[in-house]
Amino acid sequence: MTQVPPYPEGHGLLAGKKVLVTAAAGTGIGFATARRCAEEGAVVAVSDKHERRLAEAAEQLGGALAVPCDVTQEDQVQRLLDTVVGELGSLDVLVNNAGLGGTARITEMTDEQWHAILDVTLTGTFRCTRAALRHMLGRGAGVIVNNASILGWRAQEGQAHYAAAKAGVMALTRCAAIEAAGAGVRVNAVSPSLAMHPFLSKAIDQETLDELVTREAFGRSAEPWEVANVIVFLASDYSSYMTGEVVSVSSQHP
């Protein structure tokens, strides 16, 4: 197993940018992304369904703007975007991180399980993307980065609903990018293989997680901030010619 590399210093890649990260409470990719954006000079706003954890995350980020939001509720999504734009003056970058996981075989999966995963992970991403584009297209500038998954490409037992949702996020990314390109707005996605954090074990059992780690070339899972670094790159001007792309953040081998 290779060692985790040193945590990187900021280099001002997002200096002055107004960034919103959804599902940023807790210890996962969302909070890591909000933290890395702040360290790269951005003015950060965060949202999450869990208000207590959201407040704690905002405090850890030095008092970032925190707006509770359930992405399955259109009125809450609209309020989120209106609040962020109203408080920050504009929105330069949206990171769609909200997603819901779970494990169920197709023959045992209920309609409710299927719809719950799709509504948060795919439709929630659509709702936030739609609201952000209505703001960004009028400005003629902006960036959206979606959090997809390696499962949008590869099969895994018990993950049909999640994989279908993440494949949908990839397709949504490409279509939104084409529609937004004429206004100078970019839409890309990251596709992590395995970024370990405490909440992951609630969706996938430990035996499966341990097996997935063996597929990684480095012999370890990614740190959430390693995925966040790629999100920062896609949000920054360093990726100015990239749109409609899904960037794999993985050391996984067949």
C-alpha cells in the first residue's frame, strides 16, 4: 500500500470565485471540496439536508454561508440559489455533490428504494443544475462540476439503482455542457472509484469495501480531498477548454 501524500497547500486557483457546494456537511467529498475551495481563495457557500451538521461544517470553514436544502424539493433548491446569489452577489461555481447510496439486488429492490436513489442523486443534480444555469447563462459565465461515480461505467452487484443514477449524471453533464457552451458556461464531472469516509459504510458493507480496496492500484482508497483536488481543477481556469467531460479519479484496475 502506498502512503497518502502530503496535504497540498493552496495556490489561489479560485481566488475571488463564489462557490456553492451541495451536501457539504460531514466528512465526505462535499466538505473536503468546500475546504479545498476555501483554501484556494474562493468565497464558499455550503448546503445540506442535515442542519446541525451543516452548521458545524460552516463553522469549520470559518463561517461560510450555510443554507439548508433538500435537493428533492424544488422550492428548497430555488431558495438555495436565490439565497446564495443574494448574499454573495453572484455564483461562479456550483459543485453538485448531493447523492444517496444503498445496496439491494434488482430482484429484491422496491420501487421506493429505486426512486429514493434516483431522486437525490440524479434528479437532485438536475434541479440544482437547472437553477444554476438560469443564473449563469444570463451572466455569460460559470462552472458546474458534478460528482458522478466509477459505477456509471462499471458494474457492481447490488448497485443497479446507484449506478443508473450516476450514469444519468454523466449523461446530464454532457447534455448540459452542450446547451451551456454558447454562453461560455462549462459543465464537467468527476468519477471517483473509492473515497473512504465514515458515511460510506452506511451504504456498503465493510466486507465489500475491503474487497474494493484490493482493486485499487495504490492498495488504498482515495482520501476525500484527493477527489476534491480534481474538482478544484475543473472549477478553475486551468480547465478552461474542458466541458462535457467526465474525469475518472481512480487507481482502479480491472
